[in-house]
Amino acid sequence: MIRRAGPASALALGALILPPLGSVVLFTYMNTIGTWLRGHEDIGLVMYAAGFAILSGLALLPTYASAILGGWAFGFALGFPAALAGFLGGALIGYTICRSVSQDRVEKIIAEKPTWKAVRDALVGGGFWRTLGIVALVRVPPNSPFALTNLVMASVKVPPLPFALGTLIGMAPRTGLVLFLAVQLRDGLAAADAAKQGQPWWVYAVGIAVTLVVLVVIATIAKHAIARVTGVTPARAKAAGR
């Protein structure tokens, strides 16, 4: 199957390996990069969104790490729209690359797997609004791999418009929560500094804990919603791998 998928297999492997490595580098220099971007004001915001789009589109950085950088550097009000712009740009870059590389190879493999084909038909065979809804649901869970999802959707020829709009809609809740988490973490560390007066550190810790719980709840709801829409239960999904 890997041989038959051709270059798409290399893209899938890169999408699994490279983003975690990129996140290590970004988190190591998070404060330095965030301070530098914030110091350049409007230009820094544009550079952040553009860098987010390019690096996530090329599967060099995970989206959650890039979103955290936006909250860390710019706060919620500016970081949220900039992160969404980065998501959209990265999705379109990844979609374009994967669509040209995968061609019809993945489609032929999917056609041989009934359960995979059922998911594919649910995704692209039910009209604009159905496709839009499924794309949005697929994007909602925080553990949904951005680069790999771009590859799958491009390979099965999801139309560009519902792909782009569904990405924006689905990524918005988790992006907002991740940015909120980043701001809480940044402010909590600042509050823990003995020289800084402000709210006690535990206020920020509670905010972070609540955000993590909400992320888990959203992921669970989205998973069940996708199963209902596609008609593919976890048992059928497991059987599809055989």
C-alpha cells in the first residue's frame, strides 16, 4: 500500500515526524521569538501569520505550537485572528501540494476498502453543506493532525471551498482555547514572579485546567458526531484496517 501510494506516503511520513520536532525548537525559543514578534508590532503580526501558514502548510510545525506562540506574543484579541489566518493559509498550501502529489493513487486504494470508501463518499459525495460540516467536524478535535488531514482531504479530492471554510469553522474553537491557554500560562508565570503584583498564580492554574478539560470534551463530542454523520462506528473503522 505504501508503494502504491507513491509520493503521498512520503508526505504522510513527514506529516507525522516533522511537526513534533518543529515544536521542540519553537518551545525552546518561544519567549525569544514572541518578544521579537511583539516588538515589531503590526509587521510582527503579519510575519507571524505568514510564517504560521508556510511552516504548517509544509508540515514543519504543528498548529497547536504556532497558536500558542500567537497567544504568547500578541494576547488573545490580536493572536486569535492572526492564528486563524495562519491556519487557513497553511491548509491551502498543504492542500495544493498534496493534491498535486497524490493525484489518483490514494483514491484507487480507498476504492478497494468498503469502510474507507464509505467515509470518502460521506465526505465528498453529499453536497456542499454536508462536506462543509464533515470537514469542520474533522478539524474540531485538538488531536486531529493538521498536515495529515490536509493530505487525506486533498487525496480524496474534497472541493477547495468547503475545505477552506470547514477548516476555519472547525479550527476556531480549539484555536481560541489554545490561545486562551497560552495567555493564561504567560500571565501565570508573570504572576509567579515575586517582583510582579497581580492575581495569585492559582487563578491562572485553574484557568489552564478548565481549558484542558474543555478541549477533551470538544474532542469527544466531535468524534461521536463524525461517527454519526459518516455512519462509521469505531468497530467498523477498526475493521477497515484489515
